[in-house]
Amino acid sequence: MDTVLIRGADVFDGSGGPPLRADVALSGDRIAAVGCDLPRTAEQTLDAGGLALAPGFIDIHSHTDLSVFARPLAESKLRQGVTTEVVGNCGIGAFPVGPGRAGLLTEYLRMHGAHLPPEGVSWTDFSGYAERVGRVGLGLNLAPLVPHGALRIAVMGAEDRAPAAADLARMEALLETALRQGAWGMSTGLIYPPGSYAATEEIVALGRVLARHGALYTSHIRGEGDTLLAALAEAVRVGTEGGARVQVSHLKALGRRNWGRGREALALLEAARRGGVDVAADQYPYEATSTALSALVPAWAHAGGVGALLERLAAPELRDRLSAEIARAVDARGGPDSVQIAHVGSPRNAGLSGRTLAQVAALWHAPPEAAVIRLLLEERAEVGAVYFSLSPEDVAAIMASDQVAVGSDGQGLSAAEDREQATHPRSYGTFPRVLGRYVREQHLLSLPLALYKMTGLPARRMGFTDRGLVHTGWIADLVLFDPAAIRDRADFQDPHQYGAGVEHVFLNGRAVVKDGQPTGEASGRVLRRLGP
Ligand SMILES: [Zn+2]
């Protein structure tokens, strides 16, 4: 007898094709059968008439790696229908940890808004991290990438230099170890020091290791504004010269003077594909970005890590130079009215969360760049920000592409526990926003295509072999939603709001959302790649 029999849903199998009204039977953690009027019995039967059934959504660009220690159920993601999160993105993440480097890694992670478990970083490699995170009772699956920033810190600290031959060999060996342990690929964050200190040759060399394993290279590229096309070309080089499959993270055209270049970016990637490089991208469906406030500070000031950054921010002799460069960075992202303070590390400045940089500067009777410096100093760089820097036309052009997966770039949060801190609504609204606003209301893309971009496409990019499609024998990660009702509710004023329309979610065969509410079941797993 099956465990669950879902009757009469409109089944979108995740491949992009039209739906089929069918029954889906689950047995344990697998899909046992898919078909019309299945003559089967189950412990539990669910009448799904009027609902769409799809593979559980795969968030190919997530930062839930460490937030799960505080919010293991990752409700803001689960309630969107997400069942698997690809973590370790943007070069930021939990492993590997070199001897004596846990402190430096911890500061780096805190600067990027990470929550660490009470005992801090107690692991050294992928397996140690997987074992520790597996003990929290995961509300969804995690598929970790090796973050290049952590890899570099493990070997070279936060030094602003090229690796010596021995350094590079050590990084290659650590990457190799993580891939053998089951990591899914490697990410870079080429705007974030120390990862940004890497030249292309370093990334190409690491790309060769990925290529040997058939693992994915994902990149927050070196520039998303004025240097967008050159940065895309650099990512493509890791494919042409390193042989790796390439995934461009959160594709966008940043800053008003680059608006309209989304199509050029798509054309560059299309040309690379025609040239034989396996390259694709992902995107979140918003016109604002979000990252650390310290991303406004030039790379040279980050050399040596957070402690050295704070010393430079406080040094009178560097003040003019830093102010000028920070002012230019604020301008490139749209000016002080376009920058909103999000997460703040301490209670001291918690009241600034949600205000714009222009408002903070007015409050402090200081120029915006001076307010950035003061806030970073007072919070030891632990400040997040939202930047209203993208155009609706570029967001739409990129979203319409069948080569661009949906990825939130957000963390798994809890509306009840996290509402004190402003955040980007993408952590709550990404997937229902695409299905409600862009599919149902704007008809920008079809429902089967949108679901493919959330399931079959990211599964293929990652190399999943038993998730991301509704197929007999595959893992029962499934979402049931009402296509007429699904929508996001989180916005920039009130981001901690769950969307509507997601009725049921099954994770490894277990009901984790029932009638729109989480069941509290924690059936998530750390997924490991079985490589060559
Ligand atoms: Zn990023």
C-alpha cells in the first residue's frame, strides 16, 4: 500500500510541457506511480482537484547555509513551495576551514549576515558541516557548493595577492576533497574580498578541477553594472578554458546608466552557448538587490579581513580617499535615496533598519558616505542593505528566457522571529511572485515555462538525477498550489509576510506543509553529489 495518494491534480512534470490531470502515488520517500485514475490504495488520500502539482521548487541561488542554525524549518522558503536550496553561493559559506582561520572566516560570514551555531565554526570540511547542519532538523534539503571566498581564506587568509603555486595547489586539493565528499560545485563572489582578489587564471585553474568532476561553476560575476559584459565574458572563460559548466548568478544590469543591457547580457550568453560553452543563469524577480553595506567600500580597504577594514575606515589619513570612492559606489547604485538599511548587527542602531541612507545621513547631519563609514564602524561591518538599482524592463527581459532559472538569493527566515529586522522580500516572495505577478497577471511567461525554471532547469544545471521532475521512482519532493490564488505579499515596507496559494508541500515523501500551514515535520536532508 502507498503512503499517500494525490487525486486529480493538474500535474506539471517540471519539463516545461503542458499539464496532465492525473493521480500521483507516493511510497515512502519516492513517487510510486503517476497516471490517470490510478487503481491504488494509500494510507492517506488527498483530493487535489483544482490544484496544480509540480516538483518541489529548487532555489538554485540561496544563502540558507547558516541561517538554518537559527531557523531550521526555513519557513519563508518552505511556504513558497521550495524543497531544495542550493547554498554556498556568491563565494560565501561555511567550509573549508583552514588551520587557525576560523576567526577570519567567522568575521567574513558575519559581515554577510550569517548566523552561526552557538559553539561557532566547529567543522573543517564539507562532511563536518553536513554532519553539524544535519543535526538541526532541516525543514528542507540543502545542496552545498564550495564557496571560493572560504576556500581562499582557508589557504591565504584575506590577503590581497595572487596565490603562489603552493597556495593554488592547496586550494585545488581542498576543492577536490569537498567534491569527493559530495559538494555540487564551486561558487565565486568576485565583488567580495577576498574572492575578488583572485585573477581569472586562478578561477580557471579551479574550474579545471570542477570540469574533471562534472561539477558546476556558479558566479556572482566581477561586475553587474558598467563592467557587466566583461564580467560575463570572464565567467564564460571558465567554461572555454577551464572546461567547467557555468552558471551566472542573479543576472541583472545594475545602475541607471546600464539599464537596457539585460538583452545584451542574454545575447552574450546565447553566443557562448552556440560556441559550445554550457552556460546559463538565474534571477530573482525584483528591481532591488541586496547585499552587505560593506560592498560600497573599495576592495583594497578589505585586505586582511574585517579587523583591517575597520582600522582603515577609522584612519584619518584614509578618510578623504575612502569617502570619495564610497560616494561613487553609492552613486553607481542609484544614490542615497536608493539604498535602504536592512539587517543591523547590534541593538544600538537597530532603529535604522528600514531607513534609507539619505534618511540616516540627515539624522546624523553627515554626508551619505560618512554615514556609511560610521555605521560600518559602529556595527563592526555587520550591516546589510537593499539597493533599488534595476529596471523593470531588464527584469522582464531576463525573466522571459528559458535559460534563466529562478533563484531567490535570500535566506530561510521566520516571520514570527525575524520581523524586527528589515530584509529583502525575496526571502519570502520569490517563487509566488513569479507565478502570480509575472505569469498570471502580466502573461510575461507561461505557467509550464515558469515551473520549468523552478524545477527541471535548476535540477539539470545542478546535476540532480532523482529530483526536479515528477517521475515514477524519483524522490517525492512536491508542491501543490492554486494557480488562480498564488501570489507574494512581502514588500520592501513589510517584507516578513508569507505569500498565498501554496496548499501542500511534500519533502522526501513527508507532508511538511498541509492546507497552507507548516506541519513542523523536518524531513530535509543534506544532498550529496555522487561524482565520478
Ligand atoms: Zn551574489
